[in-house]
Amino acid sequence: MVDLFLRKGADRRLRGGHLWVYSNEVETSRSALGNFHAGDTVCVRSADAKLLGSAYMEPQALICARLYAPGEQHPLDEAFFRSRLETALAGRQSAFEKPFYRLVYGDSDTLPGLVVDRFGDYLVVQLNNEGIERHREPLLQALITTLKPRGILLRGDSRSRREQGLSDDSEVVYGDVPRQVPLEENGVQFLAPVYDGQKTGWFYDHRMSRARLAPWVRGKSVLDVYSYIGGWGIQAAAFGATDVCCVDSSARALEGVLANARLNDLESRVTVRRGSAKETMPAMCTDGRQFDVVILDPPAFIQRKKDLKKGIAAYRRINELGLQLLKSGGLLVSGSCSMHLSRADLISTMQQAAVRAGCQLRVVEQGAQGPDHPIHPAIPETEYLKAIFARKL
């Protein structure tokens, strides 16, 4: 491991617990970035040569190095991966009784660039940059040793990989993985399409908020917009909703909704409607449809800070449509996975939507990402998920 020296004063953020080194923080006269390749492991040092930790390099990126062992000199080998995985596993097992969760959440588990979702005996892995990909083999061996899975699927189709020009191929790298893997969330059964579904095939992050649906949906009618394969809608039906309509633009996702309804003997209470939210919701308003509970869990409308204004307008529009479809006294559940949209901004956007819809809102509950998506206190980017439960008055 060679040394990566920082400019004078550039170590302050790392000493505060952050894990990223920006290219303009490097003392290039002592550590020329052109001498490094993606995945090279280095000892990050302050200008006076004090060790700040071990990192792997991404020399062509703005974040040119990512710490994986703060304050330590340690190779990125199988033993290190096993140690990190055991720590992550202990945290998940403390929070969840059954083995269905995000096992590794990147920087928050001090394994930058890595995502691992666990579906019982199966693992779905994402290596989201070239640096971590170079250490794929010791990582996979550590996963096999620690978890003893029946199969590991490597998904290569993440947005960050596409932006870096990396291969988007997916492959089974150990054992055998079925096209649909079973999982259980809040006592409800699902089949996740891990090969071609969104992200890893499932979204564990809203688990805690979905559990809070139970007292609100019993005996009620529910609209689940951007339903994907029914994470919210199927659980609402399982919790006692009498009528659930799931809306999504993907025919394949809606096939998943119906399959998951059958899996839980809920076919009689779950229907689907294919179409984009911006077209389907106005059409339902025109038809005079009304629901007791409306759930809005859209994709990230704000991918970058420059998209903030446009994204806020999109969130305001769907919340206004949701309120138009909601009965008086009903519950609006509005989610956002846009890191750049703050919780306060989401609530403000919902209030603007209420004014436009001619009603009032009262926030009654709030949700966030679950304990398998821990937040690193020094890295605000690790906190991204919001769910606001509000009654329409």
C-alpha cells in the first residue's frame, strides 16, 4: 500500500469521520493521481504524514479515494471483508427475526460502493464503482464463508455503473439463483424478480413505514400509485384493506402484483391498472374515483441538485392529484427517495398541494429508512428516505 498525501488542512473532514477524499484535496506534487489505478489501496495521510486510514482509489472521479478502514492500515482482503460483514450481520440480526434485509449499505457499513441485499438463502450484490469491483473475488469469498448462501447474483445494471461506463451485465457468481426469490416483510409473503426487477428486485428501505399502514387501512379502500410489485398495496390488503388498486406503468410489475396477491390469497381484494401516474390519476379523478387511503411512492424525481425546482413541481403535482382522489378524513402517504429533497421540503410541497386542492392537511406520522439502511452521521448523503402520513381535512 502506497501513501496518498493530502494538502495542508484537507484532513479536517476525514478527522471528523467522513470517508471521502476529493481530487482537489490531494497534494499532487507528492501523490500524482495519474500514478494510480481504480481499486489501488492506499494509506491516506495528512500533510504532516499522520495516518488517516486505508482507502481504495478512483483516480478519475471527483471522489478519488474512499476510506474503508478509518484510522487503520489494512489491506482490502478476504479477512477484512469477513470482519465488516460480521459486524453488519450482527446489526441486522438484532433488528430483524428473519433473514430478509439489506445486509450491506455502502458507506454506512464502511464498505463504500457495495450493496448486498439478502433474500434468505440468496444474495443480490451490486458493485457500484470500478474501485470496489477490482476486489470482487475476496468479497465474494467472504460472503460465501460468512453467509453460506445457496446462490449469489451480481447485478451490474445500476445507474452509477452506467454513468461510469462500466459493464451492465448481471450474472450468477456462486451456486444457483431462481428468477423469483421468496421474501417475507411484516409477515407478508412476496416473490422478488431479482434478475430484471428494479434495483436488486426489492426495496427494503420502506419496510418500517409499510408496517405502520396496518391501523390506517383496516376496512378501507386503498390506492397504491407507483406500486412496482405491490410492496405497499399487498401489505395494505394483508392488513385488512377491503379494496386495493395498484397503479404502475410496467406490465411486468403489475404481473408481479397479481402474483403476490395470489401468494397471500388476496386476489379478491387487489386490482391493477396500467398507466403512468400523470395520465392515470387525472383519468381516475374524471371517473369520480375516491379512496380512503392514497399511497404515493414515486421514483426519485430529483437525481441532482440542479433538478430541485423541476422535481419539487413534480412532487407537488402528484400530491395534488392524490388529494383529489382522497376522501375527506382519508390518509395520504407521500414518500420520497430523493436525497436532495429534504423532509421539510416534502412537507412544504404537500402543503402547497393541499392549498391547490382546496383542503387542509395534518401530518400524523412520519417514516424513514429502516435499520438495515443505517445513516452515517458524518455523511448526510446516506440519509435519503422520507414517508409522510397526513390526514386530509
